[in-house]
Amino acid sequence: MNLLVVGSGGREHALAWRLAQSPRIGRIYVAPGNAGTAREDGLFNAPIASIPELVEFARKESIALTVVGPEAPLSEGIVDAFHAAGLKIFGPTRQVAQLESSKDFAKSFMVANGIPTAAYATFSDARAAREYVRRQGAPIVIKADGLAAGKGVVVAMTLEEAYAAIDMMLVDNRMGAAGARVVIEEFLEGEEASFIVMVDGKHVLPLASSQDHKRLLDGDHGPNTGGMGAYSPAPVLTPTVHARIMREVVQPVVAGMDKRGTPYSGFLYAGLMIRPNGDSRVLEFNCRMGDPETQPIMMRLKSDLFTLIEHATNGTLKNIEVEWDRRVALGVVMAAAGYPDNPRKGDEITGLPRAADDFHVFHAGTALAGGKVVVNGGRVLCVTALGDTVRVAQRRAYEIAEGIQFAGRQMRRDIGFRAIGAKKSTL
């Protein structure tokens, strides 16, 4: 049977690559895909992006199942459109996807369902927002209400930084419609982790834990990005913390959505801040797999991904278990010159290696031009390696990354530094 994966990033490359390993699958189309999916065995790019075109393509090519990678088509109602056409698709409906597409919706949903999160207030008026910040003090967090490709969050350490972020979004309109409202949150301290599960409407299947690195520079300095690297498993997610998150965060989301008459089906990602005592509060929800967390998670997945998604779409997740490689997977993002503000496109990429059993180079912002692979976006590649320890996986990933060249490349040199200092490890 044939499958369709919607998206063009590293997450979609990793999902399609893992799906292609199922013996039950014929062709996997990636729409629109990138240079990596174009060159990967078993994957075929489909240069389309609009929802009506995707529906028509799925009909024409007898697509058995569509998997949605990025957040934008979910917020635009791709799942609703496929359902209306009688086509099978894995992902939440437009109403449910508000959990990611509107920070204000997510915060009010969390409050209504008793899900632990930071105190907040929402504003569309800059003067009122500045006055609120003045009263609360710094540090404080300013978030664009809508989708901003992972770059709509400013952690302001001073009042001046907070005022500048408010003006950038509400006065200068530099975030467009996404920043027409801002959510201002209490600053939380602790260690961040990513908790990703599959949901079939009622049942939940947790995936391997992971932790990403949002800041551009080593030591978690510099501007926020879509993610500069990730590893799995995350030592901070001990079995006790895992159980609490399932009980206090994930299950209330599933029950709350069911109560609203909008059952949750799809991947659910909770971005968490975990305190030393194990208390967790939700920073954000995503209604899809994370990027770059997907890359190390897919490297560790030993179960058939298509079978897992099939159970999720059939409402039978409670009947399946998932098997993981016991090794650590670590991914290093290689970003374009000028990222995140003004990524430069067109630079040729050289030194791309053939994949091996212990590593894979997943493409994101790449394209083919005249037979060459060139930079076509901010985050360009995610070099992902397996190792018996975090340090071994880290060493292998950087060894591969050093051989890949393009002008102005950027990458952090410390991905996994928190795990290397941790004493415990868990799935």
C-alpha cells in the first residue's frame, strides 16, 4: 500500500524513512519533501502543498494513510478535509489543533482542566501589556498567540527586553497575524523536556522521552530557534516523573478534549519544565511530533511505525506495545548562515555521507539545484547518531557533522550536555 507524509522538514524525512522500513508499504510520497527525501530509497517527492491538491493526490494515488508532519496544515483543517473526502489521515482536527495554533486557547484549556502551567495573561493592546509586565517584573516570557515556526517566544530577562518584545509583536507587527495577540507568562525555572505520545481518541501510547536545545548558542545562550539538536532518552524523565506527567498532563488533555466533543487523535507533544522535585508544568502543547526530537526518536524506534499509526487511527492503541533500541540517539542540527533571523539560501552542501547502521543525516532546509544539494531554509540538516552512552552518540554525531560543509554553517557543540551530567536514564 502507498502512504503520504505531508511536510518538508527533518521531522517528515525521519517519519517517512522509518515508515519505509515496514514490509507492508509500497511507495511513500512526501509532499513537498526536500533533497533528502528525494534521494532516499523508497521515498518519492510530490511537489504539492495546498490542502485541495493533497486531497486530490491521495485519491488519485490510492493513498491508504496520510501522516501530517507540520503544524500549519493541521491548523488549516487538513484532517477535516481528508475526513470529508473519506480518506484516512492521522492527526487532530482543526478545532483540536487550536491547542497549538492559539497559546491563549491552550492556556484557558489547561486552566479549565486542571493541567499545571505558568500563570498568564493575554493582551492585544501594547500599553496594557507593558503595564502588566511592569507590575509583574522580570524575568518574564512573551509569546505570540499564533503559530510562529518555533520563533514566537521571547524569554525576557529584563523589563526593557520584555517591552521590546511586546512592541515587536503588537506595534511593529513583525510576527504578522501570529503576534496580533500576546500571551505573557510567568518565568519558570527547571529543566525542559519533551513528552510525546500517540492518541487514538481515548487511549495513549507514550513514545520515547527526549530533550531538545532551543537556543542558538552553546550553554543555552542566544536567541530561541526551532531547535538546534535533541537526544533520547532524557534522563530528567525518570519513571516517577513519567507517571506523574501521564496522570497530571496527558490524561487530562485526552479527557478534556473528549468532554468537549472533539476527541484527540494524533501525536501530542507536551513541552515541559521539570523542577528538581519532579513537579512539571506545561510550557506549550504541540499537536504533532517535535522537530528535532523526531529524528532521535525514530532512530531508536524498533517497532513498525505504520502498525503503530494504524492502531492509532483504528482506536486500538491499548492493544499494542512499542519496542525501543536501548542505545541513546543524539541529533545535531546544522543551520544556515543568518539563522534564525535571516537564513541564507543557495549555498552548496558537500560531504554528505551515505547512511550507516549507527547514523542517518536527515534533511530539512535543503533542495536539489542542477544536481547539487543546496541550502533552502534555516535548519538545514540533523545529523543523528546512536551510541551506548550519550557521550558516545554525541561523539559520533559530531564526527559525521564535521565532514559536511556549506558556507556559514552554524551548529552547537554541546548537544546532550545536560544528559552527560545526569545520573539516571529512562525511556
